[in-house]
Amino acid sequence: MGNNPFLDYWGTEIHKDPAHLSSIAKAVKKDTSPVRGSLDKEKRMCLFPADNCGNVYTTTLFECNGPSRPCGSPTRPCKHMYRLAMELGLFDGKFETGVNKNLQLSASEAIPLVDALPYACQEKVKDFLYICYSDGDRPFCIEASDKYAPLLSFPLLSPIPVSTDALYNLYSTKRDIFPLLDRAAPNAPRELSKKKLFQWCADNLSDMFYAFTFVPDFRRAQHTVYSHLLKKFPNLDDDTI
Ligand SMILES: [Zn+2]
């Protein structure tokens, strides 16, 4: 026995057959992403979303209860088994992870995650949602602080490198960054233009900021989560409330 249970079972030759190539081509697509967190490396199994209602297919390297029941055949792995094998590093494939239309988080899944954050972080998530809502997908940025550190491991946000774009979302004028420079970089070249100064800060002071985007599967629920946070933390200076 080799140490690759997928190839030991299915062999190495069949994967070049046109029918298999088509399953392999589907397996690498975003739409064949497994359910978030369902990959069990020890048991070598995972779940795939069947619809947006939480129904799933269970897939191992050798069996799948996907839509064609049985999905695949005694002589042929289905796209789910190929994808599982790729996720486990047992079969070559440059697979994309991301916006599986069946993988969007529901508001009832997202709200408890937000509510579990400390209040200061919840308010930041509200601010990010507001930016996202009014300006589309943009990077969010805040000055690094212990009180916001829980956002770094918050499952609805992806930490990204600090960029000038992210800093533009944080500071509206060049002077707004001066208090931070006073504390952290008294010798910063403040005479630079706003754009160049922000670039200098992104290059030299990256530890001073946290930058994020929302994860792709938190699209559908954003609006409902924003409404939830707005009730909890009203904008006090907004006359309409
Ligand atoms: Zn299948």
C-alpha cells in the first residue's frame, strides 16, 4: 500500500479519461467549495452544500450521497470526491475557495458571531458594514489596539496587508494621521503629499494598523446584520432615529 488512499483505491490511470477530466474541472471551481469548517482531515471526509437551506451531501474518498445517488459510481469518483482529495493534498488540482452560492452565511448564523464580540469590536463591525454598504467592497482599516485585537480572528473578516486605500478609508485628511505619527513615528516625512505619506505609513508602520475585508460568504447577510447592529448601537447624531 502507498500512502495515498485515493490513488490506491481508484488507481492512477482513470483520471485522464474525458469523463473524469470534466469532473476534475468542476471540482476545482469555487462552487464546489465544501461547507465551511466541515473538512475532517483525520476521517478524510467533508460536507458539500446541497442548497441554501442547510442540506448537505456527505463525501468520503470512496462514497458520496450527492445529487446523482450514488454520486460517482463504483468505478468513478464524483466531483465531490475529487475535491475532497484535492483539499487533503491527495490529488493535484488548483482549487478555488470562495463564493459558493450555496455557502453564503445566513443572518441567523452571522448575528450570534457578531454578538459574541466585545462591544467595542461590534461597533467597529457596524462601521465597516456602513462603509461597505455605502461604498461597496473596500478595505477597512483601524489603528491597532488590544481592544480591537479580537477582530483579527473574527470569522467574518479577513485580515489583509495595510494599503494606501485602506488608510484613505480611515483618515479623511493628512492631518488626521498626525496624532498617530506623534506617538509612533515622530520622524515621519510629514511634508509628503497625503498619498505619498499614506504609502510611507503602509510601508513603514504596518504594525500600527489592522486592515480587513469581509469574507466572501458574508455578502447575503450583511444588510440584516447591519440593521441588527444599528438597533443595538444607534447613530446618536442621526436625526432620523
Ligand atoms: Zn458527489
